[in-house]
Amino acid sequence: MQPIVIEAAINGATPTALSPHVPRTIPEIAADACACLATGAAIVHNHNDESIVQARHASAPYAEAWQRILERHPTALLYPTMGSGGPHTSIQ
């Protein structure tokens, strides 16, 4: 049997107007991430509620959600979005 790594990308740029089930708030993000980790995901990727094309994203919403996640899953691998798609935005 081949090992696999499951990455759960839990929200992206999907607004709640398109899907009422997409996690957008800190409690929703934490709950969904924990559910994914509890069912076998190895990595969770999420966005906060800022536009995906913004060059800089606030760190506080990530830190608050991740603190809640790490309290339940201390070895979880988590990573945020990286605003690099907007006009005049570079990876640097």
C-alpha cells in the first residue's frame, strides 16, 4: 500500500454567498480544520477573510484560528495563503 498525504484546503476565495458551508470566521475555520485533521488530513491550508488578491494579509486571524487548532492537534501542519496574485504584487 502506498502512503498518501491529504491536504485539506478548506475555504479559498469562496464567499458564503456562494456556499453557506464555507468556513470564513475564526471559529468556523478552527472547527473545520480540526474535523479534517481528525479524519486523516495531514496538512490544512486556509485563508482568512481578506481578499485573496491582497498583497499582505493580517496575521492575527491566522494566529487565533491556528491557536485553537493546535490546542486540539499540536502536531498539525498549517499554512496560510500568500497574497501574490494581485496587481503589482510579487513573491518578495
